[in-house]
Amino acid sequence: MKFLILSITLLLSSNFVHAVDPGEILKDSSLEIRARAISKDLRCVVCQNQSIDDSDAELARDLRILVRDRILEGDSDQAVIDYVVSRYGDFVLLNPPVKGVTFVLWFGPIVITLIGFICLILFFRRQKPLIQDLKKNNAEVKK
Amino acid sequence: MMKRLAYFLPLVLLAILAAYFSAGLGRDPQTLDSVLINKKVPEFSLPPIRGFNAGLSNNDFLNKVVLVNIFGSWCVSCRIEHPFLMELKKKGVIPIYGINWREQNQDDGPRWLKKFGNPYSLIGDDPKSRGAIAFGVTGAPETFLVDQRGIVRLKHMGPITQQNWNDTLKPAIDKLRNR
């Protein structure tokens, strides 16, 4: 029991563990909030399935610092993101933008679901007369 | 007849998906296509490493085909690649610029070059990854081929070997020079 409680506590607290070093954090908390938000959307190109905010990789740390330096220099959030994208491509965005090449990615699942529904409707429509026939038969047998 | 064919539709779809995914299996997710290809060398400016006079910036790319090599004394693959770069230098094949990436100690880079030889004609010091990020680097070594007009033409990830030199780098360089 003790072990279970300990595991659950540790598991829950792990949400609050971040890769950001205390030394990296900006003094101005409103700027720091912006930096954190940007970092959460940028993929760490070394570990790939983590954001740079979560990653301990050195390159991720350097990118976090770059994001903060650019914010301090007065760049807008979009300008910071655009700079990183201009170097690494759309791949660094954990939330890929909706555009020509990502069209299938965004709308493919919806289209496939729709096709599935259409097939289902067609299927049941075809079944309807059969079911009615069966019911009729059943009724006759009962008689 | 048409109805019968429809039964094969799922199979055909499966075959298409299988072909698509099996093509994806062979791709290495670590090799990203560089967005810099056919674009100007990104703006950057790096100071010299300790004991050297000249650093490296985007203004150093003009009127010659050059390689830019990202290296570090901590990087094992760079050590493997190094003798080949020395050979290129010795034969005067092509000027090589170096970006000395993320040395923990300022003396590490210079000491490494002193020990194994210096194949670079210009070297920039890049402790905070500014140059590496400008080039969209994800690991070392990485090498970029830049043409006479300062346009990035090729990105090579991992160590340069005789084989990939013959297969990709050498032909690309020859093509740029013969324009």
C-alpha cells in the first residue's frame, strides 16, 4: 500500500518536473510565460517526440536560451517561431500548420470517417428490406 | 461484375497503405531535409576560437565553393571523419570552414586541432549553438556545401567517408565548379 501511494505521488509530481534550468528563467515573469509557451510548441530535433521545454538535450537547452534571448530583444512570439522554422522547417512545430502539404494530415481522418459513415448508411439501407422480410417470416411462423 | 470488384477494394486499399508504410520504414527519422538547400547561407557571426585570429560569418562565403563542417572535440564521429578532412586539406581539394560547436572548455577545440591537425581555413567558436541553429544542425558532424554565390547546395549528416565523398559530395562539387 505504501509503495502504491508513493508511486502515485511520484507519478503525479512528475508533471511538475521540467527541463528548464533555474538559470535560464527570465526575471520578467510575463516574458518567461511567453518563452514557456513558445518552447512547448517547438520540437526538440534531437529527441523528436519531446518539446524543447521538456527535453534535457543540450541542443534543446540552447534553443530555449535562444528563444528567451530573442524575446528579450523584443521579438514577437511569431517572429521567434518563424526564425526557428526558417532553420529547421515545419518539422519543429509540434502543431503542424494547415497548408497544402499538410492537408491530408489534417483532413484525411475526417474524410475517412465520413466515408465510413456513408458505407454504414448504405449497408443498413440495404439490410432494411431483408430485416422486414425476416420479421414477416417470423410473424408467419408464429401464426 | 462491378459489385464483385468492389469486394477487392479493401484489399487494394490495404496494399496501397502497406506500400506507403513500408517505404517509410526505410527512412531514417533522424535525417531531416534541410530547409536551407538552395537558399543563401544564414546570417551568423562567430568569434575565433582561442589562439586563432579570424572567426567565421556569413560574409566569408563568396566566389568559391566551400564546405562548412560542424565539429566538436566531444564528438566521436568527428574524430572518425577527421583524417579524411585532413586528406582533403593536404590535397587542396576544397576549402573547409569549421564551426567548433559547444565546447565545454574554450581550450578543448584548439587542443583537439593541435593534436590531430587543423583541416579548416576559417573556424568560428560556437559554444551557445548560435551558428549550429542558424544552419539547422541536429548533430555533429554535419557538413554543408556552399556555392560561389553563397547558396547552400547540399547537406551531409554524419562523417564524410571516401564512399559518400565519391557518391554525393564530389559529384556535387564538380557540378558547381563546372557551371
